[in-house]
Amino acid sequence: IGSSGGLTALMLREADLAGIHLYDPETGRYNIPYLSRYWLEDMVVVIRGYDREIGFVSREPLDDPLKMLIDEGARLINRNLGSGTRVHLDQILRREAEKRGVSFQEFVKAIKGFRDEVKTHLEVVKAIIDGRADIGLTIRSAAEKYGLYFEHVTWEKFDFAILRDRFEKRSIQGFIKILKSDAIKELAGKLAGYRVPEDSGNLIYGR
């Protein structure tokens, strides 16, 4: 359902916990600036999660992904609105539009496939493997698993928002214990494009 969908589920009290990876360009911070947009400032706490590498993926080596999309007619496979990956891509394209002196709306009209949306990273990869698209923004682990070329964009912060009044639930405390464990760090070390910081599982907002 994406990060925005997760925050909506918390707002409606349909979930105890939601994973979020939403970058706010105005503050240069992840996740916490978005809480106020869902009236969650006093409803949740946020636990530090892990870092995840995202980038452009293609069947062929990527010299300049934006040039390929904008000037060479490569077809994009996009993520759904509200997902953290879509937020990143829109911000990348918005900056490029500003450089070229055109509006974001006019800019994306010229990108083939901009309106073609899928809901998961694996669907992005599948669209490229099947030839329905040439380029997408996804996580390194998905790209490498299926032998696609990957061009690094950034390391994003994937954290967890938890309803305050459900923080002490046994399942939530068990989840936090796993985040702090050596086992999760060892697992991340075996996966391409993941890293677990020392403060994983620690409270970074609330209480």
C-alpha cells in the first residue's frame, strides 16, 4: 500500500505499525515531517529501522537515466502514488524540470510510461524483464536478484511508525527486539542494498 497508505492506516487505527520511507526535500529529513500531514504527531512514536539503497534499473547499462527517459524516448515503469519510491522519483523529475525551465506537469507529459504504475518493486523489475518498460526506480536487491543493471540514486531511511497506545503490545515489543538483534544485522549483511545502523530499534520520535 506504500508509505502513505501505511500512515493512513495508522490515522484510521486500522494498523498498529507502518513502515515508512518518505523523504521531505524542504527539511532534508525522512518520515517525521510527514506525520503532521496525517494528523499523527500526537498519535504515534517512530522507531529507527534500516537503510535501503534505491536506484534506476534497466536491461542495459545506464549511462544517464534521465537523458534516456527525456531525450531518447526510453519507457518508464512508475510506482504508485503515495509510495516512498514514487515520492523520490517525482522529486528527481521536479528538479530536472526546474533546470530545464518547464513545469513539472509539462515535463512528465513527455516521459513515456509515466502514467504506468505498479505497486511493488518486484513488479517494476518484472515490467523491465518482460520488455514493457526500459527504466524504473527500485531497490538494489530486486535488481541484482534478476540480473538487471542498477544505477545508484540514494540510501533511504526506512523507519517504523507505531501507535502510542499499542507500543507496549507483546508483538510490537518483539518486533523491536528483532530490529535490535545481531541476527538482523547479519541478515542485512547478506542482502544487497541493505544496512542496519547502530540505532536500529531505538525511539527517534515521541514518548
